[in-house]
Amino acid sequence: MKDATVSARVEWDVKTEAEDILQKLGIPVSVVINSLYRQIIFKHGVPFALTVPAEPVTLDMMSKEQLDEKLRHSYEQSLAGQGVAFDSVFDELERSLV
């Protein structure tokens, strides 16, 4: 019997994008959360790797195919109206440096 509630604060755009995908798949958010909790119990830990890369991937480290895929993905996001406006990115960076 489901008798507990989970509450978490997440970034709005992350929540919206994830819920849109789950809706297209026909999977309720509660099912995904319950599945994640069950996997944590089964694995006795987080069921995926949580690592910090040794260094960020830079343009010169990417193959032509990797760069093309990143550019294609970004272009599709732009056409779909996803992402953040250019000026907003720099405004946020400036606020975080003050």
C-alpha cells in the first residue's frame, strides 16, 4: 500500500522536461520515483555512477561525430524553443560572480 509522500525541490526546467518525456512514455512520475527507490534498495546504493570527470570535455577532445551530435541536439532544442536566452545566460553568470 502506498502511504508515504516524497517531496523534493528541483529546477523548474529539469522538472518540466523530465515530466514531458514521462508523459510521452505514459509513465507517471510516482512510478519512476518508486522504481528508483526500489533500485536503491536492491543495489544498496545509487543505481548509477555518480562521478566527477577529471576534466571538462573541450572542443579539441571531441571527434567530429561528437561535435556534430552536440550541435544537432542544440539546434533541435533551439527550434523547439527550449533552452535559455543568450542574454539570460550572461546575466546569470554576472550575478553569480558578484
